[in-house]
Amino acid sequence: YYGTMAMKCRGTVESGVRYFVDDIILYRYADVLLMKAEAKNGLKQDPTAEMEEVRRRAYGENYANHKFVNGTQEENDAAILHERLLEFATECKRWWDLVRFDKAFELVPSLVGRDNPELLYFPIPNSVLSLEPMVEPNSAWPM
């Protein structure tokens, strides 16, 4: 059995100590292109050029089988969101993509049917609540 594992943001080990020197979030060119495609689609413009540039690099010789076809705004949103899933699988961007595209309550199994927008915000830790009397807890999360 051969598997794969993510190697991004694992740091380096020297003398038994792991140093995380590569866990800084950087924006790659593919991220810029997909953000531009998202913005163009939101403005009802054609995002084909940006999508094809990302796919051309990602699929290489197999690019002909993965060409982007401009569709409706909703279809393009779905394609951009899927492309972001594939491109940034291990880069911790999925949650924010789902929130931004307003798809968290459709695509996150634990949120399906729970249309409470406050669930999109993280709970405030008790340590913060005990130190900051003006901070109110998020009512969507039990204390």
C-alpha cells in the first residue's frame, strides 16, 4: 500500500527539535489568479483566462482534459471553489473559501441544516472571557 502525505508546514528537525520556519502564510501566484477569477466572476466578467492559467500549470500534459468552460455565475463559482479545494488542499484556506462563497451550511456536514450565521465565527475561549469583561461569548457555542 502506497499513500501520500502532506509535507507542507511540517518544519525541520534538528537534533530532535522541530523548528517551524515555513509556517508563514504566503500567497502563491495561483491564489492571486483564483482570487482574480473570483472577483471577475462576481462582476459578471469571464474568468476563463485566470482559470486556464492555473489549470495549464496544474495539469501539464493532461491539460486538454481539464479545460475550463465559462458558464453561469453559479457554475463558475462552483468551478472556482473546486479549483481552490484542489490547489490549496493542505494550506488551510478551505474554511474561509466556504464562508466567503456562502457554502459552509451546504458543504460542511456538521453544519447542514443549521442556518445559524453565528456558527461561522469561532467560539471565544473562556480564558479571554474571564480576562475581558466587555467581551460577550458567541451565543452559538455552549459555554
